[in-house]
Amino acid sequence: MFNSEIVDLKGYNAAMQKSLMDKAFFLDKTDATVFIDFGCANGALIEYMRKLFPGHNYIGYDISKTELELARRRLDDGIVLTDDWDVAINRAKKYGGKIAVICNSLIHEVYAYGETEDIDKFWQQIFDSAIDYVVIRDMCLSQSANRPADPLTVAKVRQRTDLPMLQTFESQWGSIDDNQHLVHYLLKYRYVENWGREVAENYLPLTYEHFIREFPKSYQLEFAEHYTLPFLKKQLAKDFGIELQERTHAKFILAKTVT
């Protein structure tokens, strides 16, 4: 497994925070009052949610002790922050009320850095019988994205991008003449400071269709959206003069089936 260390943690977190409104899409779509932010990082999403709904209960879970320390500096002592999943889920149960676990830009990292047993454990954790809602937002393409890329779009990207970065990407993933590889590159080219980490990470391990196949029958799909991140479309138009047509992100809300 390759090195997952984030060289520029401040820059990485700042980039993640640009889409907080999009990441909080679920707040008006469930009746949950207890939220576990799985992979809470520096606590920015919890801080954002708490300002909107101060009466709810929030728990941050992350395996990075560095990120948890940043979250503790951001949030007050009333927020539970832990790297122990059992602590997170047991505290959620004690609060009472319906529980939602939030997985924002997380699942692709589970697949990128985890072994098979880690991936299996993750799915078991988030679909725990105590959890009423599972909220997912992540990057993914449709199966239909598997086709040759538009030649003019490829030419514009090659003309304007950083050549050594592109060469590094293509040596690992393949030519951007392939549409999937092109979109993969366009999703990550902005992360210059952490390029060594980002270029090695597979942003697109699951297709949109594969995501849906992973959902157990014990949970009902209540909301699904496959879309292009608006910020990304604007940035690509600015940097390369191209209009991205491919849908790059998905949002899902799953509710535990009442038996």
C-alpha cells in the first residue's frame, strides 16, 4: 500500500471545506438528530452543521490523530471526537433519537488505502443495525464513461496542464485519451502540494452502479443524485477552456428498513 501521508494538511483541509454546503445536502432530508461524521478530519463539517442545528448531537470519528487534534482545537468539549468506532457508536446510542452516519469523500479512500478486510469492515460499520440513516457523497463515474475521450478536450488539457504532473499521472493510470482517465486526472490536477499522495490515490474505485450494488437490502435508498460538481465545472472552464459533461459525484441517503 502506498504512502497516505498528507504533506500539506492545511491546504488539503482548506480544499475539502470549499464544498461544505454540498456536503451538508442531507440536513433537510432526514429526521436524524444524532450525526456521526465518519472521517471527520478537522471538524469543519460538524462545525457547519452545528451552527445550523445547534440542538442536534454530533460525533466525529477519524483514524488520524493529527486530524482529531485539529478538530479539538476547532470544536468545544461538548463534541465527542474519537478514533475508536465502538466509542462513537455507543455514544450515539446513548443520545437517543435517530442516528445518521455521514460518509463524505471517504469511501474512495477506504478502497485506496485499505485491504479487503478493511473494506468489508467499513461496510459492516456504516450499516450497523443501530444506524437509521447512511449518507454518502463521493466521486464516481457511470459505467458509460468507459469510452474514448473527446480529442479536442484532450488537446486543450495537454496544452495547458503541467506536463510533468500529467506524465506522472499517465505513467500510473494510463493515457488521458481514455475518458475515464481524463476525468480522473481532472478531478485531481489541482492538488499540486500533495501531488505525490493524490496521484497515487484511486479517486474512482467504484462506478455509480457499483455503489448501488453495495447497499444491503436492510436499507432502502431514499435519495440518489449523480451530478457534476459545480465548482469543478467552473474551474475546468477557467483552467482549460473546456466544459465537463461527465457526472463526477454521487449523493445517496439510505434509511434502515422498518421490520
